[in-house]
Amino acid sequence: MADYDQEISHEHKKFENITWEGKTLSGREFYDCHFYKCSLKECIIIECTFEKCTFEECDLSLIQFKQTAFSRVTLQYTKAIGIAWHNARSPLTVEFHHSRISYCSFSGQNLKKGVFLHCQADEADFSGCNLSQADFRGTDLAGARFSETDLTQANFTGAQRYAIDVQSNKIRKAKFSLPDALALLDGLGVEIVE
């Protein structure tokens, strides 16, 4: 982090192969920055702003943040395991593409039109979220939690291994594809016979 220690504001910068593992970042602003093959694993991020930033092939696992904003941020081919996204400042606007977001908690966040494309999201917690019009196409949701979640018009086409209770979540006009859609019948006590 040496070259960037004194700088508070970063605009239109590319950070490549930076290792900030276990560091504390405080009061920093990143606007339209591209992080490529960087490791921020176990960082503590306090009162920072990430706006219009892209993280590509990075490791953000176990980062912790307080009073930090993520606006129009994209994660591509990035490992972001075990993050408490519910601690981020609202509104949280992050897109996830081909990323590993296992064991993350989004609990209570407004993620309307959220993008989770072709991700590995096992054991992720979406309880109490607004995920209306969210896009989960091609995402593996093994063990992911949906409780009191608004999934109105969400797209689960090609998503796999989800368990969504149709009675405790709003799923009106959501899209699902076979054979995984049959899992929606589990909580209804319905028996499927071939």
C-alpha cells in the first residue's frame, strides 16, 4: 500500500497486483477505479467510498467494513467469501459476475434489480432483502437463505440448488427453469410422481 498511503482520493486509477491483506483503509474515496488481480483479503475498510469501481480477478474474502458505500460497483471473476454486505451503507449497488460470494450476508438490504450472474453463492443469506427484478441466472444457490425476501419478477433461469419457501417469500412473476423449479414444491408437502 506504500505508494497510496498519503492519498485520500483516487480517480480513474488502475490498481494491479496490489496486496493489501489485513490492512485498514480509512476515509478513502475510489471513483471509477479498476482493481485487477488485487488481494484485499481480511481488510478493514472504514468510512470509504467505492463508486463506479470494478474488481476483476480479485480476492476480497473476509473484508469488514463500517460506514462504507458501494455504488455502481462490479465484481467479475472475484472471490468475495464471508462478507457482511448488510454492514454497507445504503443504497448498496454491486453487480456480481462469475464470482464466489459464498457465506456472504446481504440481510435486509435493498437489492432491487441486483445482478448475481453465474456466481457460486452457497450459504449466502438474502433474508429480508428486496430482490425484486434481481437476476440470478446461472447461479448456484446451495444452502442460500431466503426468508421474508421479495423476489417479485426475479430471474432464476438456469440457477441451481436453491430452496425457496413460496409461502414465506414473495415470488410473484419470478422466472424459474426446470428441473430446479421443482424445489419450489418442497415446502408445500406436494409429492411429485414421474
